[in-house]
Amino acid sequence: MSWEIMRTETGPCECGEGTETFTFEMDDWNRTRSSTEIHCPKCREKKKRQIEAEQAHEKKRDEQLQQAQQLATERYLPQWLALFAGMTKKAAWERYTGGSGYPALGTFYQHVKHSGSLSQYMEWCLTNDLERSLCVLEVEDQEIDTLLQERARLWKPTSGPM
Ligand SMILES: [Zn+2]
């Protein structure tokens, strides 16, 4: 697969003290990609810091989710599994989804099958759809809520003007 440069454009960088070159490329399959090379130490440094800040945000969000998942498992897993214990798969699905929404009943059956058992799948659901699970459990956990809210606030990386 080879990329061919279709167009390049050089113009002033953001701060105006240097330049940046925009390159637009296309391959044999008419797929396109573009890139910008910054020839200005000041703007390059700024861009680098921006990327680092985004990565830090991302990392923080992962940590918050892991922490929330861990708390939920520690505090509610037995209670959560007890909720579905002895239920048929269909009854468990109704309890979990309220009888509609995702996953559809057929998908739910498949997930249970792939997980090995209903309780294994429900355990996965607890941490992977925390908000819904806590809602189904009818518990309000201030600590977990706070983590999830902070995480939601960090959803958009800071991207002020460059
Ligand atoms: Zn610049």
C-alpha cells in the first residue's frame, strides 16, 4: 500500500513566528489521510503539552472507572448475584433490562452462553454497566457516583485554542 501526496500547503503556524506544513495523501484505494508538521519550536511544544494533557486525562478516567468497578464489586457483588440467583435466564433478563432495551433477549442468551453461566455474565454486567446495575440494585453509592461523575466531566479532553 503506497501513499501518494496529493497536496501540501505551508502557512504560518498558530503563533505566527514559524510555519506549519499540511500534507494531504491518498492511497491506491482512494483512502485519504492528512497530517500537519509544525516547524516552530514554540507551537510544537504547545502541541506536545496538549497531547500529554489529553493522555493524562485518559489515564485518570481509566483509573476512576477501575476504582468505581472495584468498589462496586467489593460492596455489591454478593447482593447483585443473589438478586439473580435461581432465576431463569428470561426472568434475569427482565430484571436486568426492565424487559426492553439492550441487550435484546436473544443477545442476552448468547452472552450468558459465552460467559459460561448466568452468574458469570451477571458479574460482568455489574462492572461493565455500573450505572445501570446500581440502578437495578436500587442502591445509591455516593462514592461510586462521584467517581462516575468526575469521569464524565473528563470525557472531553481539554482542547482550548492552540
Ligand atoms: Zn509558532
